[in-house]
Amino acid sequence: MTTTDLPEANIPELDGTVNLADIEALGRSRLGRNALEYYASGANDEVTLAANRAGFRAIRLRPRVLVDVSDVDARTEVLGLPLSFPVGVAPSAFHGLAHADAELGTARAAASAGSVMTLSTFSNTPIEEVAQAAAGRFWFQLYLYTDREVSAEVVRRAEAAGARALVLTVDAPFLGRREPNERHRFALPPHLGVPNAGSREQLRAMESEAGSQLVNYFQGLVDKTFTWADLAWLRSITALPIVLKGILTAEDALLAAHHGAHVWVSNHGGRQLDTAVGSIEALPEVVDAVQGQVEVYLDGGITRGTDVLKAVALGARCVFLGRAALWGLAAGGEAGVRRTLDLLHDEVRLALALCGKQNIGQVGRDLVRL
Ligand SMILES: Cc1cc2nc3c(=O)[nH]c(=O)nc-3n(C[C@H](O)[C@H](O)[C@H](O)COP(=O)(O)O)c2cc1C
Ligand SMILES: CCCCCCCCCCC(=O)C(=O)O
């Protein structure tokens, strides 16, 4: 249960990393300003971005002792899929900005680590190719287009390719303002397309119509009229479990459960509504509201094994990595994402043992003091 037990990536700088902060530093050093600002930024003053991390730091653990922890097991299950530990990869757009491996690297790393990847609608790689690389370990994240038929086609493609769940992002009818990207006019390099959101030619045409601002392209594409009542339409076009990503209140969590949807607690990594509540702070009221009727997940600010345990203790079935996976990809492609997951897995097992827990099932609210 030490970093020396981990498989080597044979990338010297990567093998020298001992935690996710080291990988972040390496990943950042490999990116130019355009990509770095896109990945790192939060909205406005980045209050929520900071709150995500601060929320975890403020929670204290209540370890038990004199328990046999010689054989610690971090395995769990999400929607029936076994995971080697309760961590998946959150959807993020444009992995091609980080590394030539792009989404294929992330998918392979997640699959080989026994994790699960959520593929963004705005990936640089088509769903079908990522599905193969993910070996069945993937969920598909959906941004609903104004053109329902286009959305239905993307959903059909994801389902046919073997996605195990549909994750509808509900916190982004408009994009939050990531000011560094606005200031420097964030752009996708010409070699990258967005094949699940139209052809490269369509993208370039819409970008130029939208004054070369990708943000305008997004705003034009996404349906802002979609409400709870429209979930019935989504249900009618897919047999996949539906997960609503971007829930932060008990009221919305209850509505989600009433509509038969699982709940992903998230503030989009602090990139949407700034000063929104930190995700770990929002988790207890959401878990209390749904009372086990549906699964609850969480993302935002996860960088340590103890963060994972705190979220599980407060009722999350599993957590997801946004930027941490991107830093891994930038640091070393597939091997970098794998290193990120391996280090975190190692930390989760050590934290379990030091908390006096033999497995994830033993982790409950009594483990934390808020
Ligand atoms: C660069 C970047 C791109 C993202 N793209 C998407 C996306 O396409 N769809 C989505 O639902 N969320 C997207 N997110 C939000 C993540 O899924 C996730 O909620 C967030 O990153 C979690 O916070 P963390 O980065 O602190 O782990 C993106 C986040 C980042 C940092
Ligand atoms: C000013 C940034 C422009 C980015 C435009 C495309 C955004 C795609 C949506 C991805 C996402 O959810 C995100 O958080 O970014």
C-alpha cells in the first residue's frame, strides 16, 4: 500500500510523482496558455472552485483503532458495474488539448484501472471509438441540443456503442464566464473536431458565424427551454439509466428521484454559477432527501484518498475526477491518467486502513465530523 508498489509508466517524470499535486504540476508544465486556462479556470472570482477544496479540508475524520486491516478492499459498484474503488472520471470536453491520446487515453486508463469514464458530448473523439477503448466501462454525458432529433441521434449512438448510463448535465443552460478564456479568446486548434456535436466543417462554420467564439457556438447549440417535464421525452428515447449532473439542493434531488433519475452532486468544478455551494457541503442534504431511492455521486475538488472516503461517508456511491484526470492526461497521456487513478486507489486503501475500515461498506457518517 505504498507508491513503490504501483506499476511503472516508464515515463521518468511520471514515475517520480507521489501524489496528484505532483501530477498536476507536471501536467500544467506541458500545456500552453490556451489549454491551461481552459482546464484550470472557474467562473468569475472562482469562489466555488476554492470552496470545493476547502469543503474537504474542513471535514475531520473519526478513525477507529484495533481493527484487523490486513486485507483492505476498496471495491464498490455503480449502477451494477463493479469498480476497483469508488472513483470514476467526470466528463470534460476537448481531451485533445491535453495529449494526442485524447479521450482514447483516458478511456483505456479508466478501463485498465477498473474505473469508469464519462465521455463528454464535446469530446474530440467519436463515441464509437471511445467505447471500444473503454471496454464497456463508460457512461455518456449529454448536452441537449435545441434540435431534439440531433440529440436523439447522439443518444442512440451512445446506447448502441455500449454506454451504461446517460448523464444529463443540468447546470449549464448557458456557460459560466471563465474570464481568462474570454480575455484570450479560447479556441480549438484546427486539427481538433467535436464529432459528437457536428462535423468539423459545421463547427468551423458555426464558429465563424459566432464571431470565432466557441462560447457562442455552445450557447447556440444547447437547449435552454428543457425542464423537468421534458425528462419524459428523454426517458422515451432510451432504456439507459439517467443521471442528472449538477444537482446541489434537496429540492432538486427529490425531483430527480421522483423522475427516476440518479443524482450527481456537482457545481461543474466551479465553472458555472460562482459562489454556488461547494459540492461536499451540498452532499448531506441531497443524500437525506433521496433516502436511498436512487444512487448519489459527487464531483468537485477531489485530489486525495481521504476526500473520497469523506464523500462516501456522507453518502456518495462514488466520486468523479474532473481536472485531476486532465492533468494526468497532459502529464503522460494514457499512462498519466492511469498513474492518477493508481495513486488515488492506493491512497483510498491506506485511508480505509488508517480509519479502521476493511471495506467501503463499513464507511458511514460516523467516520466524519462536519
Ligand atoms: C476543462 C473542463 C471541461 C469540462 N467539460 C464538461 C463537459 O463537457 N460536460 C460536463 O457535464 N461537465 C464538464 N466539466 C465539469 C466536470 O464534469 C466536473 O463537474 C468538474 O470538473 C469537477 O470538478 P474538479 O475539476 O474539481 O474535479 C468540465 C470541467 C473541466 C475542468
Ligand atoms: C470560454 C470557454 C468556451 C468553451 C466553449 C465550449 C464548451 C463546451 C462545454 C464544456 C464544459 O462543460 C465546460 O465546463 O467547459
